[in-house]
Amino acid sequence: MSQQDTTAPGPYPLPPWKRAVIKVGSALIAPDGRGVSTRYLLPLARLIAEKQREGKEIVLVSSGAVAAGQVFHAKSRPGARSLVEKQALAAMGQTSLIQMWSRFFDFPCAQILLTHDDILHRKRFVNAKNTLLTLIGMGALPIVNENDTVAVEELKVGDNDNLAAHVAVLIEADLLLIFSDIDGLYTADPRKHPDAELIRTVERVDASVLARAGGSGSSVGTGGMITKLQAAAKAADRGIDTVILNGKRGQAIDHLLNEQADGTFFQRTAQPQAAKKHWISHALPVQGRIVVDAGARRALLEDGASLLPSGVLDCSGDFQRGDAVAVVFRDSTGDQQLGKGIVQYNHADLLQIKGGQSSAIRERLGYAYTPVIIHRNDLVTQTTDTTAEETV
């Protein structure tokens, strides 16, 4: 059960931090839904510039490309846009968005466009990380957005809240700041329940916290409170503190200048995951299932061992080598998911080598990549991560 605090009014001190991701939503960038506006962005730009001067490292995740492109195609209505039309609007609006942000700073800005594939594939994940860290080292402000112009629906991150969490993991940030048009997470939807109270701190994002999330309050954005909670959960699992706060309130930004926060604070977990295991947990879709025996179950959960072919009873799904699969134990009560990992053999190969010894792999297949089916470094078990189900 999560611990939630609604009793501490006013700002609270932030934990010490060096590197942060700041996410700014469409409701702040394009409050009227047509074209970008500096109305709420000047205080945010001041915050970024001041923190840069203090030696802090910032990456900005900025929404608003589609809304910025809307000014070039006034006939397009938000509720009637096709994916192709959104991609075209994003292509037109992205340049306006970057130009607007660049006007605020006396240091260079760099545009970074990411897709879900850049998070999904480990090599591209590392390349993106190296690029971002190099830009930070050069004193530039990386401005990240999803590459809407090329991403198809099934390969999209889908919202910039979750993208910001992935970027925070990429750069190993200490802090994630999500600016919206609401003060934070409330006990109920404050637009419908005037007596709703702001939740000041959340120790863990669980089902009771998620149940408090309503829909999107903006016609120009793709996220709502649910995506912000998903982002906070992802960041917490990597040891990153998160704050959701109202970017329309200048006082909230003034507090941040003094290293205080006025919103909902989501505490990082006590034992953050390694970056690779966080990537497996949250970025890789499950492509199949492997059923293991009792001995393998014990070895995986209690000994932290790798999964060997001798412990595999069955498998399902058209998975390939390098895909993520769910590892389950089956008994009379049903299937118990033990974890999620990257498999070293495809479905057809595994059917031939299951139940056998590692030394017999080459004899059965004519080749052998590795003696294990899933290496322990590529496996996230329920004992190390209770969110091993795919959440993106």
C-alpha cells in the first residue's frame, strides 16, 4: 500500500540533485491550442538558465510540435486528425518550437528526436545516452521530443510524460520535473470535486494511486494524470525523484529557484534498478512465454541464477533471439509470473533444446550461441522488480 501525505502545506526542500529532466506539456506551450506562446514559458526558461549557471545539468523534454504546426493548417481540428496529419503538423511545428526555446538562452540548444525504437534497442539506447551526455558536457541544452514525423502508432512512446521518464533513465538523472497545468496529484479530480486535496508526497505508485488519475484535461496534449503517474513510477524504479507541479503558477517556479518544490513529490525507491534491468522492465514488449519447472523457479528467485535449458518445460509465442519473454511457473493453481528477460534462442530452437543439458545444445541444433536460455543479467525477477510486466 502506498503512503500518501496531504497534510504538509507549502513548499518543501528538494533532495540534492545535479542532473534533471524538465518536461513541459502542451498546455503550457500552446495554451490556446494554435501555435506556441511565450505566456508561461519565460519563467520556465529563467529557471533553466539559472540552474545552468549554478552548474546544474538540464535536459528539456518539450511537447507542442503538433500544436505549433496547427498555425500553418488552421482547417485541421484536434479531434479529427489522422496519424499522417499529426506527423505533417509535427514536421512543420518542430522548427517553430526549437526556434522559440532558443530565443530564451545565451547558450546553444540542440534538437533530439527519439522514437520508441531508440529505447527498445539496447545499442540505440546507449547511442542516445552518449549523445545527450556529450551535449550536456558541451554546455548545450538538449531539447527532446518524440519523432512524430516517422513513428507509426505501434512504435510510439505515445506521450511525453513517459518519454521524459525514459530520458531521465537514459542520462541517469537525479530529478524529473513534470510541468503541467495542475498543481499535482489530488485525492479526486479537482475540476469535479472542489474539496479535493493535493497529495504532497507519494512513496510508491501502486493501484490506489493510479485509481486517482483522471483523463487528459487538455485538447492539445496526449497525456493526462495517468501518464504522469506512469512516468513517476518508471523514474522511481531507477532511483529518480519526480515532482508534478503547475507551470502556470509563477510561485511554483520561484520555489524551485530556491531548491524547493510546490507540487506532488514522488520518492525514488530505496534500491534503484540497474539501467539495463530498468530498460528490460519498462521498454521491451513481451513477445512470448517460457514455462519453467520447480527447480528453475527456485534457482531464479532464490539463487539469482541464469535460466538453463534443463529447467524449461514449454514455450509459446513467435519470439526471436534477443526478444523479451515472460518467465512463468505453472502448477495446479495456474501460472505464476516469475519475471521477464531477454531470450538467447528463438521459439523453434527452444522447443528442440528444452529439458536438455546445455552441453547438448550444439548436438541438437548444430550450433550453440550460449549455454543459457536467459542470462541472469538479462532477467528481471519479481523479487527485484514487481513491475516486470510490460508497461509501455
